Amino acid sequence: SQTAWRSAAATRVQTTLIPSIERTITAAERERFTIRLHLGISDDDAFWRQHAGALTAPAWLELRPSYHPAQPGRVPFNEMTRKAFDDGAEYVVRINDDTEFVTASWVTAAVGAL
């Protein structure tokens, strides 16, 4: 978390990531795929513990925060991916909280490339 954040609305997840997902995932992709955003959060992150539930997204985008033991110098990518898989994910795209998608239909293009 950043000390300047006072609410979920101020975070890059809310200002950049979620709006870019909303802009670039087409209606056809929303019909074909279940779109979920799994948020991996350190279990000692007081900001996200308080504010994760305040993030807003369109109804078709499921927000799924999960808390993982904080470990200096390590991000639990394997554990986060396992959580997504256990929740039924067939495809996983690993991104950061400040990722911005710019290309429409990127989901179809990515799945088609596999």
C-alpha cells in the first residue's frame, strides 16, 4: 500500500486496472468467459484489509481478494495462481496492480495464441 492512499478509489487498481479491463473486454468475451480479478494481498496489509471490499467494478467482473503470508522479497505468485485455479480458472494472466490494458479483445487474442 502507499501512504497517500486514503480509500480504494485512490488506488491504481481502481483508477487504472479495473477501468482498462472494463474498456477492453468485449461483450462477446463477457459472454464466452467468466472474468475474475484475483487480488493477492499481503496478510499484514492494513490498508487492503480495510478497503478491498470498497473496490467497484462492473457486475460481470468478479473481484476476489485473497490474503497471503507476507514474506520479505517474495510475492506468492504460485499461491495466487493456485487460488485462481481452485476457483475454476482455465486461463490466468499475471498482472500488477498498475497494469493498463489498451487493446480491445485481448482476451480472445491471448486465448487464440495458446
